[in-house]
Amino acid sequence: MSAPLLELRGIRKRFHSTTVLDGVDLEVRAGEVHALVGANGAGKSTLIKILAGAYERDGGEILLYGDVRRIQTPRDALNLGIGVIYQEFQLVPELSVAENLLLGQEPLKRFGPVRLVDRRALLKTAREHLDRLGFSLDAARPVRTLGTGERQLVEIARALYRNARVLVLDEPTAALSSHEVERLFSLIDDLRQRGLALIYISHHLEEVFHVGDRISALRDGRKVATWSRGAVTEHELIRAMVGRDVVELDRPTAAAAGDVQLRAEGLCGPGFGGVDLSLYRGQITALTGAAGAGHTEVCRVLAGSLPRQGGRISLGGREVRWRSPRDAVRAGVLMAPGDRKGMGIVPGRSVAVNLTFADLRTRGPLVDSPANRREAVARIERYSIRCLGPDQEAQSLSGGNQQKVVVGRVAARGASVYLFDEPTRGVDVGAREEIYALIHRLAAEGAAICVSTPDLQEALRLGDRIGVMRGGRLVALADRADTDETALLSHLLGAAPGKPA
């Protein structure tokens, strides 16, 4: 058995009086994919940020090739060959692929005393690097025009250009289509063959078992165990992650349709067109499709956060025209966005503010701060949000707990129509069941609900009706009892129903 390329020994980290990591050990060998799992708040993100130089550890050692290394800044990590691909990409959208790849290392040429970027050499170097990796990316193309999977390739190519020997992939499939996931898995196999040491973090356990040579579970800041591939079952792994058996709640019987609460006729918007869709009181309609198919955009137009370019929207039988999301909110149409970083969390503000700013309690003309704080504490408990307290900055929470803040803030407001875009993105198996139960409860209380998700199993688990988007069109819509995953996949890929997709 080869010696570890990377070792983390006894890593400790505290924030104020809270211990986040308590003596965590982890090792990764060259040519190995080491999967790291744990519930939201278990310490995964903190551990990776220590490895990346974003946080400084309070104790323990980091070894590379058997030598103790000091990592105090992100530059230290990069210089040591450690690359981290975060779930939220760290690219400059207005720059080209080549400029992002060589950012900070651009080739220069002199014009007298002035040195300028040599753009011809920049493009040549980037194209040669992409060709070596087998990435079919246009080096001159602006990153803002790329799809999610292509942006991920740019992140990986940038890390490899900086001679990364350790590569960390944090929730790498969260926003990828099924085709892009397969391409990523093929790339991981290639990187394994090249001798890289990879750490793979995911809440999707089927992925963990597929790519991981070994699997380590964290719980409450401590490593519970490490297993080789095939040495642990999914049930055992979940129990190790959450410290208890997670019972998958029974899926409620499909609800009978009530009155139509919201109807879209011939709806057109950015990236989609001609969508006819009705949302019924007490029912959940799930829209699914590959990344970019249009299901997210449909929800955003219904919520007023994207412009309607054609068609009609009726609420309670009366046509409505949203000038902004505020109009939709006033009418009782609320959306929990999937992009929690860009649209869901207010950066720099506390968990309490993020949970309550949409429906602040007031006393006369003044904000009733004590009442809002009490309500925030109640919501933290109600939605099982793991945090240091209501005053902690929301952006410092784990991704899954940020997601629960966004979903909880919207769910607490008593709307007639709820739109949830990827409501369980980046959350652990326990929290996923809690969010599912919350959405079902809102439907049982009479709300009309639309859920947008790229996960076919989630669409089947949540939806009383399931619609499939492909190429900006709603190509199928069926009751849950009349469809299954195979049929949905056939519609998603454009294959004839009943034939292999």
C-alpha cells in the first residue's frame, strides 16, 4: 500500500466557544478518490477551508509527501499543489476562459518601460493546456457564456495549470445535468490514472459509492470512521453521518386537485416558450429537466424575478402582470431561489436577519427587535438550522444550513403559491427529509406548490404531478401514478418512450 500523498493529523478548529473540528485525521493517497461525507454542519467545509488556506487551524498538522507544511493563506495552498473546486465557482464571468486559467500568471511583453499582457501568448498557452487535458473549450470565449459543466471544467483546468497534486471537489454535481455528471466521472477516472489525490465531497451517496475508493464520515466535528469501497452499506453510512437511523417518511398519497390557483398560458421567458401550466390548491407540481432546460426560468418568471416575454399568468382566475418580485409577493406568490449565494442569503447579515427580514415585526413605526429575535430563534429550532446562534453571519453557515434558512424564511410567510427551486440542493439526507415534510405540509394546508429540480427521484418523491422540460419546452406532464423514472428520463433525453434512453 502506497504512502499517503496528503495527511491531516488531529486538525482542530474553534469559532468563539464552539468546537467545529475536534482532532480530525484524514489521509489521501496518490491515484485515490477519498470521499468525505457528513451531515450539514459536521465540519466538512471547515476542514477543506483549512486545507485551502482560507481558515487557519487551531491545532494539528498537515503533511504533504510526509513533510509537515504550513498553510496560512490560499497562496500557500496553491504553491503546494492543493486545488479546491468549490460548489460556488470562483471564476470572473466577464473574462475569457484563457484569462481565468492564467489569472495572476499571464505572460507579459515589454513596450519600453511598460509591460502588458501578451494576449497571443495567453491564448496559445491556454489552448495547449486545454488540449493536453482533452477539454473541448474555446479559450477565447467569455466565461459568462458557458454552461455550468463547462465552468466546472475551467475551474479544474485552472487548478491543474497550477500543478495541483491534491484536488478537492465540493458537491461537484450539484448543478450538473446527467450527461455532465457522466463526463465528470470520466474525468475523475482520468485524474486518478494521472496519480492525483482527490477528495470528493457529496451528499449524494450513490455518487460516493460510485467514485470513492475509500469513504470517511464526519459527525459533530469528529471523524467517525473510514471504510474501503464495499465495506459499508448505505444504511450504515447514513447512521454514521447523523448518529441515528434516518427513516424515509412515507410519501403522501397524491392529493386530489383543488381549484386552480395559478395558471400560465403560452408563457414565454428567457430560455423557454409556449408553456401551459396550472398549479392547483393542495397539490405539488414538480418540474424537472437537464440543466438549462428552462424549469428554473419558468419558476422565476412566475415569481416576477425574470421578465415575462409572452403569454398570460392568472391568479385566482384574474390575469396578473408582475413588474417586480414585490408585486408577486404582495399577491401571495413566493419563491425560494436555488441560487442561495446570489439570490437567497443577504451577505454580511445575521441568521436572524436572514430569517425574518421579509416579515419584520414592528411596534408602531419602529422595528420590534426583541420580537424578531424571538421569532428567529423559534425558526432556527423549527427548521433545525445548525448555527452558533441567531447573531452568526448567515454566509458563514454550511451550504445546507444556508439552504434551510432560505426555505424556512419563505415557508413561514403563509402564501397561496410557493415556488421552490432546487429546495434540497447541498443538504444532507436528514435535512432533505425535513424539507420534504415541510413542502408536503404546506400543500396539505392548501397552498399550490411548484418545485423545480433536476433530480428525477426528487421530482417523483415530491410531485403529485411531474412535468419534464427539454430545450425550453414542457414536453410532458403526468400524474405521479401514470409515470416513472424511466418514462421521465425518456422525455428528458428525447428518446421514444419504452426504448432504452
